[in-house]
Amino acid sequence: MTKVDPQHPSHSLSVHTLLQSIGLHLLPGLLGGAAYYALAPLVRSWGFPTLLALVLAGIFVLVPVELGLLYAGSRREGTDSPLGAVRYRQPLPLPQHLLWVPVIFLASAALMTLLTPTADWLQPLFPWIPESFRVGMGLTGEYSRSALIITYLAGLLAVVVIVPVVEEIYFRGYLLPRLPVGRRWSPVVHSMLFALYHTWTPWMVLARTVGVLPLIYVVRRKRNLTVGILAHCLLNSLDIILGLVFILQMG
């Protein structure tokens, strides 16, 4: 099966089968989630919030797995470049970045905020995930200032920079153009699979599915990954910034 190559519209692009696409979307999240759930009680025993377990799972599992799958896909397509299979790399003028990055950020943040209550409705569907295993930001006064500083500085590097950059390259640049569904439905299907990939917070699936749609549509429309990367980094920075403000106000 082929479709129009978004990087070279005059060429065709080989796409994944449905099972391949589902597997490539979910495998990193399953492995990353397993690492997170294994690390969460250990991190808590060290006196750190479980956010640090997510940071470690992101750096040591999510990023290597996604880059490895991307490299394997590039090799299968006959290129030795690790980014050879990545699409949506059309240059975009700076004024367009200054317009679309805030648009994505504001639209996605608003949608996620409006749909956040759905997480409370869905949480009872996951009773096997104990409260102590859920991603904790640690801003309740039970952790030392030094533990929070280490956690949030690591989060600033991993959650705000490294992980979202790799996710955008892998999910939007590699998987989205090869999704074996029609152009009308591919953003919705891709967004849902991306939401399901976040196995450490499955109750956020509806909020994430809807919240990521503005980013997907703009990246695809503009054929440019950079706007998605910048907006994704900004969205991920919100909780980290709140945490850093909290730490600065601690005695």
C-alpha cells in the first residue's frame, strides 16, 4: 500500500500495515510503562516523587526504543541516515513559527484543561494501578527541597526537551505519514494511538486524544515538524514550571 509522500508530494510513500502501525505506536509505551511501574516504588523509597521514575523511564527506555525503531525503519527504506524515514521537514518561515506555535499551544492547553475532568471519570476503570504508582509531582510538602530540585532539573531536561523532541520525530515524522487509514481519519486514529501510548496515565486517553489534534493538524498541514516540537516542549513545560516555582517558594 502506498500514499502521497508528504516530503515529496510528487512521489509515493510505502505505509505500514494496520498491525504494524498499532504495534509501532504502542510498543515504546508498553516498555516505558513497564519501566515506570518497576521504578516507581524504588524511587519513592529513595525519597523522590514518582515523577523521577517517569523521567528515568523516558531517558533510558522511551528514547532509545523510539530511536531504535526509527533507525530500523530507515534501514528498511534503504537509507543509512537515522532520520532518513522522517517526513514533514519542509522549511517554514520564522513568522509562521511565531504564529503556529502559540496557536497549537493555546488550543491544545485549552482542550486538555476542558477535558481534564474526564480523567477523574476514567480512573475507576484502572483499579489495578495503586495510588502510590500514579505519577506524583511531589508538591505536597512530603519531599525534601533537594529531592525536588534533582527531580525537576532532571524533568526540565528530559520531559521538556529530550523526550518531546524524540516523540515528535518518531510519532509525527515517522508513524503519522505511514498510517494505513484515509487522510480524513488519520489524525484522529494517530492521536488516539499516541494517547494510548501513555500507559503510565491511561485515564488521560480522552483528554490527550483531543488535546493533541491541533498539533497533528498543523504539522501535517504545514509539513513541518519544528512547530510540533516547539509546541510539545512548551506544553510539557507547564507542570515543570509550576514545580520549579513551588521549589523556589519553599523555605
